[in-house]
Amino acid sequence: MALRSCCDGAECHIDMFNSWDEMAKYDLPVSIDFVLNQTGYKQLHYVGHSQGTLIAFVHLSTTQSSKVSAPISVYVTYIQLAEYDGIWCGN
């Protein structure tokens, strides 16, 4: 499954790209609902890497809704940290 910001074909149109905060607000809840509806499970294990980590952190820290947090039974993320000019950045 690809988020709206991903290109899974030979060509990519610029209007397909969205900001990470839009992905956190809109795409993550829809993606989790899709997986739960397709599998019939009530909970899932969320594994995020890079962008997946970022959108989950943003969504879980900016919304009061339990629609996303409640069905996540295990939350595993990876983010590589780096320092550039005194500023810590995730990769």
C-alpha cells in the first residue's frame, strides 16, 4: 500500500506529493483503517522507518483522537539522528 505521497508507477506527478503533516493527519488514519478492515483484526503492530516514524510521531503528538493510537498494540520505530551545526536532525 502506498501513501498519497508515494509513486508506485513509472511516472510521478508533482501534485501527488503532500507534506508530512498532511500525511500524519490524513494518510496514517486511513492506512490503519485499511489494514484493519482488510485483515479483520482489531489491533496491529506498527513498524515505522524514516517517514513512517515521522508521520506516526507527528500524528500521535498532535491529535487527541484515539482512532490511531488505540489499535496499535506494538509501536516500533527507527530514526537515525545526526548533528549538523549544533542542530540534531533525524534521518
